[in-house]
Amino acid sequence: MALSEEQAKRILEKLQQVLKVNAALRKDKEVLQQEIAQHKNKMELAQETIAKLDQQVELLKFTGTPMTDEEKKQFERRINTYLKEIDKCIAYLEG
């Protein structure tokens, strides 16, 4: 009987160690998930900034120099895309 009691104690100790490690890993996981969420937010903000800067670059290209026919067509397509987006927003707000 003494041997089985010792085995039970060792098993219990090891189980407690595993539970402690499990709790620590869960905390680490939570922290890492929060960091991932923060990085995703930062990445989204950076992508929005890039998109805005790309638009500004395109507009600067078209405002400062005379445009070729292809550039005019591209500019008109861009304006039409914006108008469609605006129309969709208006329709969404009205509906």
C-alpha cells in the first residue's frame, strides 16, 4: 500500500505541475492574441494610409502636368469609380 500511495502523490504532484504550466500557457496565449489584434489594427491603419497616399499621388500626377489621352481616360475611370461609390453610399443611406 505504501508504494501505491507514493505513486498517487507523485501523480498528483505531476498533475499540479501540468495544471500550472497549462495556466501559464493560457495566459501567454491571451497576451499573444491581444498582440495579434493590435498588429492587425496597425496593419489596417497602415493600409488605409497607403491607399490615401496612392490617391494623392495619382491626383498630383494629373494636376501638375498636361495629360496624355491615356492618362485622361484613366483619370475619367477613376472619377467614375468614385461617383459609383458615392451613388452606392447615397442609395444605402436612403434605403
